[in-house]
Amino acid sequence: MMKRHRRSTYVPSAVQYTACHECDWLMVIPPLQPGEQAVCPRCEHKLRALPAEARLQPMVYSIAALIMLLCSNFFPFLGMAVKGIHQDMTLYQTATTLLEEQHPALALTVFLFMQILPAICLTLICLIYYRLGHWRGKRLRKRYTLWLFRLIPWCMVEVFLIGVLVSLIKIASLADIELGYSFWAYVLFSLAMLKAFSAIDRDWLWLQQSGPIHLRQPPVPRGRAIDQHLTLCHACHGLVSLRTHRCPRCHSVLHARKPHSLQWTLALLFTAAILYIPANVLPIMITESLGQQTYSTILGGVVLLWEMGSYPVALVIFIASILVPIVKMLAIAWLCWSVYAGRIHHRRGRTRLYRLTEFIGRWSMVDVFVVAVLVALIRMGKLMSVYPGSAALAFAGVVILTMLSAMSFDPRLLWDNEPISDRANPQEKEAETNRAE
Ligand SMILES: [Zn+2]
Ligand SMILES: [Zn+2]
């Protein structure tokens, strides 16, 4: 007799209550059709989007990405030739060469962000989606789901690819470059991984695993969730009562607002700002050419590239390594000040700025990846070699700390000091406030 497992697909039939993750506005969402998305009327935050193939797409793309990642480690990644001398590098050498050069922390950072964390996330997707809807292993899948959403922001595969391209343009004038099979496998891996991540909808996934959260009495879909003793669970995005300490669906600890959000954000920001000094003063890369050593800082590298006429690369490095970290740190500091000072204008604009700081933060990692690729590729002894400088680790620290700082900031604080009279119709009131300024 065939063994039958209990497997079900949860299809929400009625409207669902939710609160906006970024402005705490309570609202109802009608059942979405595949391909549709819901947007907050007050702050324009994308609340949820139902992919066309919500169950199949993430798993199929994850398997494809994992196969491609495996392939990209077996063949040469890049090759270069100078004066008849040929040199190859494999993908994992971007990390192992740094280890040989006595930079274990930098090696670990690079390896984690470009291979380990993406591989863990893709494996978790396979484990979650393979038996989604089965009762067996449900508790473990819930834990996997919590970890998946914690780790996704730290997968920097596309940033690494940009780093590889920048490195190639940097050395294109000095040597003949060859793209190996692994390079193309890594490009396919990156595309498949991004496709898998974009096909995941957190709300849909939690609904499939545990169904909706039942509230004792239906909330009034108007005003802030906190005013009705409700909050959106930060982990599973379910609307829950603040009267319980833990979320009934994912068991995460509940908070109406992130605890000590401003203090954490500013502390991390301040540490990043301090670390930004050695990141710019110390050399990020040491180049040895015909026995002569040249130390280059981040800014020095940009000036050199500009003088060599590589304007686009100089601009990319300048924007990613100098402009983005500074703008991001100033933006976060200003957001914190605007909350502290109780500013009530341009709430939507400031929320957009917050989203931008969250989005651009990881792109500063480009320069660290450029160093990793150049160190692994250019190893020709006294003829031409590149070594990592101590600024590379300091700069990676700046990027990680600013990312953590942006994550600690609670964007709902931007909306909290809104006058009660303004909480009637979000779109009209915000438009009026902006017009009035
Ligand atoms: Zn909102
Ligand atoms: Zn939850």
C-alpha cells in the first residue's frame, strides 16, 4: 500500500490584515493573483508579491545555481599572459591566496560573501521548498526559513562579479586576459541565484508552512498597528498581538519597534566612521613590478586610474568606495537626527532615502573583491605581483558595519511622530504636507 503524506497548498480566500513593515500602517490586502503585488498606500513599500510559480521557481533556480557554483570551482576562472608568461587562477583562489598572504580574516570575509553564504541560502531554499506543505519536518523548515531571510542580504555574488569586471579593466592594458569556463559558470550561477531569491515571497512561504495568524478580534484597518496593540512580526511578517511575548507562528520575540534602534544604529555608524580613517589612510594594495614596490590607497588608486585614462573604472571605484560609504553614513546620521528632532515633514522622502541606504550599502564591497581577484591573479614574482594591504580588511569592516547600522534602524520611527489628525488618508495627507513646505 502506498504511503500518503499530508500535503496542502494554502490559498488565502478572504482579505488579510497586515501592517506595513516600514510605516506601521494597518490595512487589508485582497487575495493576490500570481504575478500581482501589493504596495503600502502611505510609504509605497512593496508589501508582498506573488510570483507566477511560487512553489516551483525558487527550488528549480536554486538547484541550477548550486550546480553552476559547483562547476565554477573546477575549471580556471581567469587567465592572463604577460611577456609570454601565462598565469591562471581558480575561483577559490580568491580566498586561499589571501590566506597564504597571512590575511585570514579578509580571506574568510571574501569566501563567505561570494560562495559560502549563497550556497547555504540556496541549500536552505531546496530543503524548505522540497517538502513544503508536509507536516513532517515542519519545525525544522520553520527554522531554515528564519535563517534564510537573515542570510540573504549577505549574499554578494553580483557585487563580486562587478569586482571581477573592474579588475579585468584595470589590468587589460598590462596583460592579455582570458575568461575561463568557471567565469561563465559563475555568471550563470549569479543569474540563477538572483532569480531564485526574487521568486521567494516571505508571506506566501509562511502561509504555506503555518497558515494565517488568528487574532482574537479583527483590527480596524486604519492608523498605526501599535495603537491597536498589534505589530508586524519582523521575522515572518504576520500581524500579531503585542499582548504575547513571542510570535505564535515563528516564535520570534516580538517588539513594537526595534529595541534601542537609534542607539544601535549610531553606535555601529560611529564605529564604521572610525574604521573609515585607516581604510583610507593605509594602503589597500601593494603592487610589485620589476622588483619595485608601490603602495596604493583607495583614493590613490582612483587618481592613478584617472591619470591612466581609465575614466569609467576610476568613476566606478570612486562611487563605490568613496562616495557611497560617505553618503550612506551621512544619510543614516541624518535619518537618526530627523527622528530624534521629531521632524514630521517629507516622511515618504526620508523612507525612500532609508531604502536607498539599505540597497547601496553592499555595493561598496566591490573594492575589496577587486583586491582579492588581483592578488589571486597577478602572481608572477618580481616581474609583477599584487599583495593585499591592511586597508582592505578595514574597508570590509566599514561596509559590514554600515550595513548592520542600516539594518538596526527602524524606519517606522520616521512615521511615529505624525500628528493624529494626519492619520486619516495617507496619500492625500502626505501630498498636502509636501505641498505645504
Ligand atoms: Zn508603509
Ligand atoms: Zn513571526
